Amino acid sequence: MGDAFIRHIELLGYEKRFFPSQHYVYMFLVKWNDLSEKLVYRRFTEIYEFHKALKEMFPIESGDINPENRIIPHLPAPKWFDGQRTTQNRQGTLAEYCYSLVNLPHKISRCLQVVNFFKVRPDDMSPVTDSQIKKPEVFLLPKDSKKNSTDITGPIVLQTYRVIADYEKSSRSEMALKSGEMVDVVEKSESGWWFCQLKNKRGWVPAAYLEPIDGPDESEEQDPNYEGELYVVQKSYTAVEEDELTLKEGDTIEVIHKLLDGWWVIRRDEATGYYPSMYLQKSGEENGPMKSELRNRSAPPRRSTIRNAKSIHKQSRKQISQETYRRNSRKYIQSRRNMKGNFKEKANIIIEKNEHEENRSKAQPAVPPRPSKDLIMNRCTESTRRKIM
């Protein structure tokens, strides 16, 4: 394998830390060419010093010689005092800077200066802390932050989930789990892979191995939508369980229930079943490189396939059977057909009525009978009568 380089840098938010004194660090999820994903923390002063060093390395591309040749993005200098509001408001600029940085020519974006700055450091894995001081406060950047970069959550405490069974990681970007452990969820992906942290460990874990503390059911899980959303299959999958569907790349289906474990209930014709959400793409959306690389990973395991799962909740999770999905789906499809039939019937009546009105309006007016000579002589003027006579 060649030299390491960064494929993508995503700004997740920032942390407010209290040791050795109060300060702020930005959280970046750095995605590398070997498909590994690492969480790193950087102060803005560090980022700005890195930016200045990069400009010195590439004076032409930084516009020092000719401003018109500048391609390295701008980054404002730190303020004398960087408080929380400044840290928060700077996120939009910083996210755009990282995006532009990774998309610069390879001689810049893949140079050692960039690679070494975003490599994982020991304090990224084991942040220096003091048990006597309160835990850092985490402020996550919303998904739609590009529209409003100041719309920030927090302060928040990351959601804590309990591990229901042992899990052995299958790649370097994942994290191994032991039954009974408590993990903090940093990011929930629709794919069913969640980015979590446990003490000094961080990585992706399958959502099916986690359960909420308060109860067996996910409060964020949506209700079924039998109207369905159109999706296109981007990767073929052969059903392993009876309640799954086998589909080929390019097939068009309808998603009727999005579940947080990454296995969505889909409908094709009148058949319903589970399918990995990471192999689907919404109809009309562009297929970005990040989604393509995600599909090279294996689908997360389903909860029904986990052996020796141990839940702390006496009541099991609510689960809708495929028979219920099919029955409700058929009812919806039939009602939709009936509505279409009624609409078509009404439309035909309106069309026939309009045609009838048009035909009536186009009918030729009746020609009145020719008046008799006596009638003309009786009704005409004296001048006309003299001319006729």
C-alpha cells in the first residue's frame, strides 16, 4: 500500500474542557485511504499555526507572490480571547476550510504537513483529565449545519447505551464490545453503524448490540410509512433470513419503515422484507464517493442473529411482524388504487361534460326565415319604400 492520505475530514463539534484550565477543542472525524476513521481533537490555535506553516510551504498557492494564484483557503486568526460564542460561530468557517483543504491538489492535500497534523496523538486516545473535575461538555454540530452553522446543540451529555452481547471487531475502524459495558454514542448513522466511545476507546459498533438504558424501545424510531419512499438498490444482497428480501443492483423499491439498526423494511410490488439500508440510495440523489465507499463494508448484524443477548429490561422490544407489514401495506395499496379509480372516474365525467359544452358552443346558429315582401314594405322607411317602388 502507498503512503497514507486523508479522504475526508468531518467537523463533529467541539468540547468544553476544564483541565488543566477551561478551554475548547474541536472534534474531527478523519477518514483515511485505508477506510479507517479516527477521532482527533485540536485547539484552534494549533489549527491556525498549522495553516501558517502550510502557507509558508506553498507560497505560490497561498497567494504570497500573486494573490490571483491563491488556492489555499483563508482562515481567520485567533482572537485574543476565544470564548464559547467565538468557538461556536467559527464552526462553519472551519468546516469549509477542512473541505477545501482535502480537495486541494495532491501535492498539498497529501503532503506530510497535512497528514502528520491530523494523525492520532496519544492525547486523542487518552485525553488528560482529572477525576476531581467535571467531565467535558460536548457540543455536536447538527447535520444541516451548512444552512445555519450557529445552530448548535448543547451543552449535551452524549447518550449512553448498554451492550447486550460480546462483539469482536472485524476492522480497525470498529470497536470491540463486552456484554454489560456502557458506551457513549457520538454519531448515529442510518447504516446501522454507530460511532461510540468507551473510556479511551473509540470506533464504529453495530447498533443492534446496544440498548437504551431507560427502556427496550428506541424513542427516536419512526413509525411505519406505508406510502413509501422510492429508493434504488446500489448493491445486491441475497436474503439469509426468511423475513429478508433478495434484490439486485438497479432495482427500485419503496422503503416503508426506517429502523435505527440499519435494516429497513422495504416493499417491492406486494412483498415486504428487511434489507440493509447502506445498500440503498434515495431515488434522484447523486451517488457520492463517501456513500460508495461505505457500501464496500459489510452490513451490520441484525439483533435477531445475536446469540446470548442479555437485556436488562424485562419487557422485550416491540417488533412488527412481516405479516403485519404485508397486511397493512396491501390495505394502503388497495386504498390508493381506489382513490386513483375514483379520481379517474371523476376526471372522465368532467372531460365528457366539457366536451358536451364545447360541442354546444360550436353548433351553427339557426338561419331565420326570409321575410315576405309585404312585411318588408310595411316595416321599411319611406326612403327605402320609394326606391323599391
